[in-house]
Amino acid sequence: MHNLLRNVKVTNTSQIGGSTAVAYSSILDMRGYDGVAFIAMISGGPSTSAFGIKVQEASSSSMSTGSDVADLTGTSVTASSTTIADGFLAADIFRPNKQYVRMAMIPSAGSDTLSAIVALQYKAGDSPVTHSTGKNLGTEYFVSPSTGTA
């Protein structure tokens, strides 16, 4: 494998949070992928160290609340510091038991906001991965490029 992005599907969720309610990333279909890494970018710094994320799974693509949606054991990641500005939290799930997953933001105060969530679905069964034309503004791949004008 030369280039990471040839074998990884990138999904971006725009800003979420700003209230005391739990907020969610996009729901991802894991069919064809072995794992997913969620990277949650914190806007500013968390107000308390109780701020965090967790990962949930379900058999249904709607992931509506109920018995089908379940937290994945041990996936809760809380902020280790309130003094780090513009940091991130991350959770990497390898081989979830159900087909659909999402990341949940657990706010500790109304001001906590994630500026973005990037999900990297990896170890694709079929490579190379074709990136969505609905979100991808441009991707190029290079192996040992020479120096010069970009």
C-alpha cells in the first residue's frame, strides 16, 4: 500500500454541538470495511474534562433510538485537559459487530462544540476506494514526487 487515501473512505461531518444534548456524526455503513477511526476536532477547548465522545452501533441504517442502538463497550473517550485549545478526540473501532456505526458527542456544557468529525473507514475489501463526488473537492496521489513547482 503506497497511499493511505487509495484504501480509506473519508467522511466529514460538519460542526455539531453547542447545546447540552448529545449530538451524532453521520451514520456509516461498514459493509466492505474492517475498521473506522473517528477523529473529532474540538473548537476551542472543552469546558470540563467530562466532555467526550463514544461510538455506537446498530443493525439498522436509521439508528433510531431503541434496543437496536447500543454503545460499544469501552469506546468512551473523555478530554484529558481543559487547557488544550483546538485539539481532538479519537476512537478507532476494528471489526464492529453490527453493520452501522456512528460517533456520539457527549457535551459537558452548552458551549462545547466539535468543529468537525472526520471518519476514516479503512481496510477496504475492494481497493482502490472511490471517494464520493458529492463531498470530495479534490484528491491526488503521489509516489516519490520530485521537487519543483507544486
